[in-house]
Amino acid sequence: MSKKTRRHHTPDQKINLLRRHHLEKVPVSEVCEGAELQPSVFYGWQYHLFEHGAAAFGESRKRVETIAP
């Protein structure tokens, strides 16, 4: 019985795999096969992105109020 090692993907890798499917229209099966990834994991990442994606558009820069002399 062989034991598979768990792979860990960086956030950038996850986004790139999701981007391939959503923007480049690569089928999920092909994306997952190439990354040796279970489709359920891919869909979990997708769910997380859609549930928490608003944070990416949050206020990233504080407005600096300047006082005119």
C-alpha cells in the first residue's frame, strides 16, 4: 500500500490554478490532473476565494489627509 504525500500550494499557486480555469477556460479536470490535485480541493479553493474575495478589494491604502498651507 503506497502512501501519497500531501502537497502544499502557496496562495500564488492556488490563484494561478483558479485563473487557468476561470480566465483561460481550461477544464477543471485538466487543471487538477496537471497539478495532481483532487477536484474537491480545487472547488474548496474556489469557494474560499468567492467567500473571502471581497477582502482583496478592501481598503488597502489609507487616505492621507493633507492640510493645504
